[in-house]
Amino acid sequence: MDMRELGRSGIKIAPLMIGGNVFGWTANEAASFKILDAFIDAGVNSVDTADVYSRFVPGHKGGESELVIGKWLKQSGKRNKVVIATKLGSDMGDGKVGLSRKYMMQAVEDSLKRLQTDVIDLYQSHRDDEATPQEETMAAFGELVKQGKVRAIGSSNFSAARMKSANDIAAKNGLPRYETMQPLYNLHDRAQFEGPLQDYCVKEHVSAITYFSLASGFLTGKYRSEADFGKSPRGGRMKSYLTPRGQAILKALDDVGAQTKATPAQVSLAWLMAKPGVAAPIASATSAEQVADLLGALRLSLSGAQIRALDEASAAPVRAA
């Protein structure tokens, strides 16, 4: 399998990352264990989660995903086969939020405990914290790496300017830099990553790990009319995607899928894997059937003409002057 290095960290992953946001939420513990086993046994060697997953679900307090992954790591004995990526900084309640040194020292211990491991392979700032000096945050990350609790660091939802300033501070002070960036990026949502952020990642060898890689399921082709919205808890989000542009994207996915004998999800992920600066898209599964579909993307190589067709179908509409 084509293994890709995360920035300059020396950590290599398959070009697909398991999305852990569903664990302990739409995938219960037993289902989560089966999903993790299926991915890891097939050679997909990284899983992304966050301390805040799934605090957004009524009745949840956060940490549910990490707890499930930690239990699986202990029971499966597969810790040495997995690159664990988690995130901190989102609001966990009770003042647990942000990227101050004091909170980071607490957050890492909480995540390590839930994950039942002594080291986090990739520790990521979930979102920017402009209230904390970047010097303080990067120095704290440096401490965690020096202590052996973290191997490499990454960011999520940062602008290109804030990524650059953080990494410039790291270089000036001999500290670890952000080796990865998690942007919202998929065939439908291209604006956040393409442009200055992608240019920075390519120039500085920072690896993008994309989230919402299948646009909450829209790019699987599962939702083609309002009648389909009830197919999953995420169906309510689909109305914003079912526009003339969205329908054009689905048609292009169908066309390329017919040429390659691939599903829309596989084509969508293969398109991301082919984009400059992208190490791996994150994709979630809640069943063995979905795992098999996602794994098919690893065997798919799109031609230049097919990538251009998808690019053209998903280009943002020209705004009237």
C-alpha cells in the first residue's frame, strides 16, 4: 500500500484515515470494535478522534469516542499497528477549552487515560485559540513531545496565516511544528482548503488530513432527493447540498464510477487522495458494508481526465457582478 508520511514527522499512514467521531455515538461499542478491526486488518493504520467526541449528542459529555478506542486498543492488542490521532481545544465544559499550557497539560492526561495508552501519535489543536499566545501553545506542545507523551503535533481549522505564524514561532524557538492540518475539504466543499492553505501545505510539506471527506454522506450518492433525508441522522443536512451544483457533482461521480466500476464514495475519496498536499481523507463507517466500500477507494486510481471532469463539475458557480 502507498504509505504517506505526515509532514516531516517520520510517521507514515495509509492514504485513508478512520473517522472515530461515530464511535460511542451512531456505532455502539461492539460495532465500533468490528469496524476498527476491519480497517486495521486491511492495512488502514490510523484513526482520528477528539476529546470532545461526542459531546454534541444530547446526554453525552465528551470522551465517548476515546473511551471506545481505548477499550479496543487494550482488548485487541493492536496498539503497535495503529497511529492514534486525537484533538484538544474544543469546549469540554467547566472551563475546559482552548490551548493554554495549563489546560493542555490536563487535556493530554485525560486523553491518554481514556485511550489507555502512554503516547498519542498525533496530537492536534482542534481549532485556533486567539486568546492564548501561540508562543505559549507551541512551547507546551514542545514539553509534551519532550516528555514522550506526544510524537507529533497537528492543527485543524486554522487559516494559512495562523498556521504560518505558529510554525514560524516553532522554527525560531527550536520547537516541534505543526506537521498536519485538518481542513474541511471534499468534492463539494473546496473553498476552505484550496488557495492559500493548500499552497502553504504543499510548500512547507505539511500534510492535509481532510474531514467531512464525503460531505456528511452526500458524496456517497445516498441522498438524491428530499425523500432520502430520513436515511440517517445526518440526512437533515442534505438540503444545502441538493442544489443544481450538487446534482452536477453526483452526475460526475456516477459517470466516473461507471468508467471505473467504482461507487460514488470511492471516487470521491480517490479524488481527495490525488490532490496536492493531501495525505489522507478521514472517513467514518458504521457497518462492515461501509468499511468495504471505503476500502475500495485505496484500489482506485483516477485518470487526469477523470479528475478534471470532477473538478469542472464541482467548480464554484460564478457569482453575478
